Amino acid sequence: LDGMKVLVTDPVDKLLLGILEKHGLQVDYRPGVPREELLKIIGDYDILVVRSRTKVDREVIDRGEKLKVIARAGVGLDNIDVQHAIEKGIKVVNAPGAAAQSVAELTIGLLIAAARFFKAHIVSLERREWSKGRWTGVELSGKTLGVIGFGRIGYRVAKIARGLGMRVLAYDVVDASDRAREIGAEFTRDLDVVLRESDAITLHVPLTKETYHLIDRDALEKMKDGVIIVNTSRGPVIDTKALLEYLESGKVFAAALDVLEHEPPKEEWEWRLVHHPRVIVTPHIGAETREAKRRVAEETAYAILEALGM
Ligand code: NAD
């Protein structure tokens, strides 16, 4: 491996760089490198490490003539043209599971924050207003939580929600009735059942062609009046413009989002959504804990070494 060159184009835990260097790799740490620059230099590197900012599309992959491994320090591979990389004999690795507990904890935190209007009250207090009585929340115990995507994160969210006394309805395209039963959740393959019966809905699917705008007008229309929506998966899983309309009409009681269609928001209406008193937004911090970052760094580094035959 001596002399193989690694380019890291997004901020990662230093531990990842350390492990690779210890194994003789030469690491260039260039977080935030602009696309034009990336296209110019990628040809020199054997390994590319990204998080979610860097778009690793056909052009980047084709210019990376020496590339052997593309690593996503995290979970979602939606910013990487995996198919094209594989066709060119490049291995694509990630760190599945490393951040699952952190994302699950944030999800439940956001659910409670949305149900009790933390954001609106905090903003009022910042303005020196005592807002007690202005927004009345809802209790979660005894309510139904719809978990869409019952993988690593969805399962953990469901487990914590059961601890809060919620009924959990889990939906996935893959049968997971056994894992659901383990934690006292109900499993269904029928999305409409989840949309109709849930008091709160939380999204944990990957972003794919099938899940793009999975929550659109049609889905929002089927939901209960007063539903709470939480999204810590990927912004484009929700038609966010439609969500704003349903919040404004009152059909959606509150929403909590760690991910947006554009990060940071671009359009004026997106900022309206962020500033809406019944919406709480966090800036994609699901994996931003000390523990998750360490685990992501370790798992990614060892996945790269394994892909190189170490
Ligand atoms: P996972 O692969 O363990 O689980 C995803 C589940 O979704 C799988 O069970 C899969 O069968 C299911 N699924 C796929 N397509 C579906 C569809 N069309 N309808 C219903 N279910 C479908 O993934 P995970 O680790 O649980 O991650 C879930 C999501 O969380 C991903 O979108 C990932 O990008 C996102 N994520 C966000 C953060 C953050 O910082 N907010 C951090 C890590 C992961």
C-alpha cells in the first residue's frame, strides 16, 4: 500500500486519516474542495473519501483514472454513482450501522421537540417573551408511530418509541415481521395502513428512485389530521413544498427535519419552512456525536484497507 494516495474531500474524524497513514497510505485532507478543483486533481489518487457533500458522479469517476476505492464515511450512498464505479472496477465502501444509534436518538429527540414545540418556545425566549400557553403540544404515549423503513435506524427508533409507550407500526419493502415482533412492534407491507393509522410518522429509508418524494401530496392526503412528521433520512424523500402547504393548512400538526431537499436551503419557501413555528430543523446532525464520528472513522478506514486486500 505504500505510496498509494488518498484524497479526503469532506470533513472527517482525524482518526480515519491516522489509521490510513499508519498503514502507509499518503493522505491529502482537503475538506470542502470545490468541484472544479476536484475534477482537476482526482486523476492522481487511488482512493477517494467523501461524506454527503461531494457528488461523486460519472464525470468525477471517469477523471479518477487510478481510483480503486471510493469510500463514504457514513451510510447513504445516494451522492455516489455506485453502478458506474462498480462497472469501472472501483470498489465502493461505507460504514453502515456506525451512526445508527446516534441517528435514532436524534429522531426521538426531534419527535418530542416537535410534539412540544421546543423551537417556537426557544425562539420566543430568545426574544425575551414568556410563551407559555401559546402552543399546546401532544403526549406521545399511547399514540401510534409509523416507522417507514425498518432497517438499522428504524429498528432502534421503534425500540425507543416502545419504551415511551407508543404503538409502533413498522413498514418496509423487505419482510421484517420477526424483528418487529421482538420489540412489540407491528409489521406491515402496506404503506397505506401506516399513512392512515399513524399519529406520528418517521422516515428511515435510503434515497432511491423509489423513495424520491415517497411522502408527496397523495401520501399527505391519506394521513390523519394532526399528524407529526419526522425526517432524519434524506430530504428528497419528502416533497417539502407539499409538506409546507399541509403545515400551513393545519393538517400536519408539526414537523421535525434533520435533512432538507437543499442543504443549506436555497429557495425562499424553504426558508419559510425552516422558520415555521411548527417546524423544527437541525442541520443534518444525525451522525454528529463523538461516538458516531469515531465509529464511522474506524469502520470506514478498515473497510478501505479490506477493499485494498489488507
Ligand atoms: P438501512 O439500510 O439499515 O435501512 C433502510 C431500510 O429501508 C431497509 O430495511 C430497506 O429494506 C428499506 N427500504 C428501502 N427502500 C424502501 C422503500 N422503497 N420503501 C420502504 N422501505 C424501503 O439504513 P439505515 O442505516 O437505517 O439508514 C436509513 C436512512 O438514514 C438512510 O437514508 C440514510 O442515508 C439515513 N441516514 C441519515 C443520517 C443523518 O445524519 N441524518 C445518518 C445516517 C443515515
